[in-house]
Amino acid sequence: QVQLVESGGGLVQPGGSLRLSCVASSSTFRFYDMGWYRQAPGLQRELVARITSDGSTNYADSVKGRFTISRDNAKNTVYLQMNSLKPEDTAVYYCNGQIRAIDKWGKGTQVTVSS
């Protein structure tokens, strides 16, 4: 089964940008529907963006027009480009991969938006 490792988090000022990456350990990655979720302290984990194995995307209303999810199957990697970041985007961001009954999660990467 695939393992997922996120990177790219950090501290950024409001209005800034970050790009998160999630690398999968197996080339079966190309068959997975991939998603980015986030969880802020005291809140439930929520879907941020999702991309299917055939490239269809959907976004949470709160990030539409600011975030872009993409995938590179040759690199077994899914990305989340985050622009115009706001303090309310502060959270741990998790990569998720799904195929049939398999549901895999990475360990998360912290994103902090603060001046």
C-alpha cells in the first residue's frame, strides 16, 4: 500500500504563498484519488481540495480562487499551491489518498499564517 509524505509547510505572512507537496511511495499513486485536508486546533478535519485519478478537481468554498491542487503522476506527487493566504488558513495540512476501500493519510505539515 502507498505511503504519503507531506512537505512544504511553514510560517508565512498574510497575503503570502506556499506550495505543499505530497509524495507517494508507489507508482500505484496514479490510480488514487488524492486530497488535501486541514485541521485547526479545536476544529474538525476538513476537506480543502481534491483531485481524482483522471484529474477532476473540487475545492472548499473558503479556498476557491486562492488554492490550486495538481498532480504529477510521473513523480508520484500531488501539490497544493496556496496563494493569498489568510490567518484562518492556519492548520495542519494532511495529504489523503483513496482507492476503493483503501484510505491512506500522511502525518501532516504545519502551515501558520501570521504577521
